[in-house]
Amino acid sequence: MAPFHWGKRDLEMDRPHFRFHPGAYETVFEQEEGVCSCCGQNRSLKYEGPFYSQQSPDYLCPWCIASGQACETYDGELVGYTDIEGVSPDPADPEPTIARELLLEIAQRTPGYRAWQQPVWLTHCNAPCVFLGHADRQAVEPFLAEVLPDIEGSYSNDAQWMLERMSKDGMISGCLFRCVHCGRHRLHMDVG
């Protein structure tokens, strides 16, 4: 009997969905055959995004990420908990206004994104935003008024200069987010 091979459609239906990073399969997973370091299963999708742990697993599959098993097994985070907007590393600061289970979903069950510096996960309406991907000026032009306060808040003297040089994969990259409640766009500038 010939071995069964998954068709593209079957594989897409079977793989987990990441509600806060719906484009994760295009941005931080590579098509690569291997054995997941966490579950021991033969897989064909390898996570290539950030993973913060004292151990360095060779291969993490989307199923172990979605279930939280990868972070539990390796005592790690996919997105730094204190790198989520509104979460302070200082225990004396007030508790975040975002529900803890949502913060843990971002830190432990949502694929991170590649960045020159430590990635920041933006929030809005007391919830984590959806990461839409890296953006250039053309991509943010339709909602420039929405994201301009984010740029001016960080680079008040250089906002226009930053916008003119922003690219999807250059030294100044826009990291585009959208609020899950009101749909407002947010932008984090990643500068290499």
C-alpha cells in the first residue's frame, strides 16, 4: 500500500489557526521536513520565529505552539510577556488592564514575528491586537491617520523621515497591527 500524502488543501485545513497572528504560516514558518523537538512527531512546518528559553529546541511545529506545549516543555515564551504593550516588567507597577489569559495566549501560544530589535506586541481596547505583518509606507497609506500617532509618539522629531524610509524588510520596518474590537490600525517601528 502506498503511503498517504497530504494535499495542500488537507494540510491547510489540519493546521492550527493563530487568531492574533493569522499570517504566521507566511511569516515565521518554513516548509521543512523534520521531527518536532517537543511532540516527537514527523512534521513539515518548522517555526522560525523568536523563542525565548534557556533551551534551544531544534524544531517546533505549529501544533505544539498552538497548544502551549512548546512553551510549557521548554519554559519559554514566543513573545516576551513584558514586550506586550501595557505590561510592565516592574512588579510594583499596576496590573495590566488586559485579561491575563489573553496576555498568556500572546506570550505562550501565538507565534512571534521577526524583528531587528525585541518585538513589541501592540494592544488596543484592552486586548492584544492582531499582527498583520511587516509594512512599508504604501501599505499604511490608506490608514496613515490611524498609525501616525504611534510613529509620532516614538519619533516625534523624525516621524516623516521614518515614514519615507519605512520598508517591509529594510533597516526601518513597520510592524502593522489591527485592533480586534474597533478595527483601528496600530504601527510599531522596528529600527535595525
